Amino acid sequence: VAASSSFCTAPSARRPVLGDTLAAMPELGSPAPAAASGATGGAPSANSPVEERICPLTGAVGYCPMAKPRGYKEDQPKPELKVMFVLVWEEGDSKVSIGVYPHMNKHWAALEIPDTSSKAEIKAQYRKLSVKFHPDKNPDESAKERFQQVNDAHHTLKDVDGSLAFPWDAHPDKQHVLSGLEALRKFGALGSEAAGTDPIKAQMMQHVVKESSECKVLIYESESIKSGLLTKVTQADALCVDHRNGSNHLVKVYRRIVSPVDGHVGCDEEFVLRDDATRDEEPVRTAACCLFNCASV
């Protein structure tokens, strides 16, 4: 799908704020809110002189990936892109979902806090830095710019409550560093059913991943059997960054496929065959086989 014209601006439309949608971000495996079906980005404050462009076709903030950007040469980096989409496929107990969210690295850096911060921590840090860099209290020449950065960051992140957390350092055994194309191949295999529900939005999401210079990916997998049904779950969380223009997105892929186990003769007890998806240190039970009996080991 390609747009017939270059990027155009919709000045009369209200650009959604990141917190509007992130406040309702679904947990993995839960229904996606309707509000999350569009693209969005962090809105600058009313005092900001820069008005970011909005693609009328996809809703993307920064530039339209479906059309050649107007006024940009091939050797120039494109503007920073901010996209938010969620696609969900369900059939019986099986479910596949893909979510792409602007991670807002520069705003976390401006507030000098990690992306795991709660709403209360964001608010407290904002108050601290706004006093520190207030032009009336800080004579330094850079204070005014830092004060504006702090205000913009708080405006964008004030309703985020851990939903943008990417616990990379907490899971060294699950870390994978991929190129954008490698990550796209990985996510494509995991989320094909969800992508098929809306090919245009899926193409937009593919563009975000493919254009990334680097994707840090955490992969969790588990398998279990209960009542003759095999449940396989794969969860992939990624932070994809395009170093050319600063675009950075959190990508979440969730895949749960439930299928009958051939030869099963009845077993109501649940057996965890494999589970590295758990994020805590609780031990998991393993089963030699639940095809013909309930003997666990």
C-alpha cells in the first residue's frame, strides 16, 4: 500500500498524547483497548515552537512511511518517527498480539530516571528538576533549555506507570541483539496471525522494526499440558532504535497456541514441560510425559 502524495499536515486535528493510550496498554494476553489502534507520540508543550507532522493515512507522528517525505534528500536522515499500534488475533483459547509503542528515550533521559519508574516517581522527579532548572532560580545559560526538556518529558510521561519498562539488564540469559531485518523475521514468524487482521497497520509496524539500527530482544518461552491440551507460549519484548534519527519503540509480541495432544487419555492435573517465561525465581514442576499417565518427575 502506498500513498499517492507526500506527507501532509492536519493542523486542526488534536494529536493524542502518549499517556492517553499507555494508561490503557493491555497486559500480554489481555484484550487490546480500542484507543490503542492508532499511532501517536509524545506531544510537546504549548510553548514548543516545533509542530510535528502527522501522517493522515497512518496517524504516524514524524513522517509518513507510506510516502516519500517531502523536502528530504536520500542521504538525509528522516525525522524521528513515533508509532503506536496494537493488533490482536484470537481463536478459541489461542491468542496472538503485537504491540508497538514509542519508548521516548529522550524523555526518560531528560528526567534522569529509568523506564521502570512509577507515576509517583515520575512526578517527584519532575518537581525536583523543575525547581533545579527553573530560569528564575538557575542563572546558568542552559537552564532554560533543560527546564523546557523537563516540562516536555513530564507532559508526555506523566500517565505512564511502568507500562514502558524494558528490563534488559534483569534477564541476561534471555538477551538477543538483532538488526532490524533479523528482528522483523523473528517477529513475523511469531505474530503472523495478528498481522493478518490489519495488513496496513501491520505494514506500518514492519517498517518501524525494519528501519531500526538495532533491536534488543528478550524472549521467554513455556510449554504446559492440562486436560489433554498443549499450550505453547512465546513472549518477545524488544527495544528497537533507529540511531539515524532517534526513533525508538517498544515492541511486544505475545503468542499462545493451544492444541490437543495426540494419544492423551485424560489427565486433569497441569504439568509444566518447560518454562523460561516466568520472570520470578519460583521453581516449576516438570513432567516426563502426560500423554498416558499423570506421573510427574
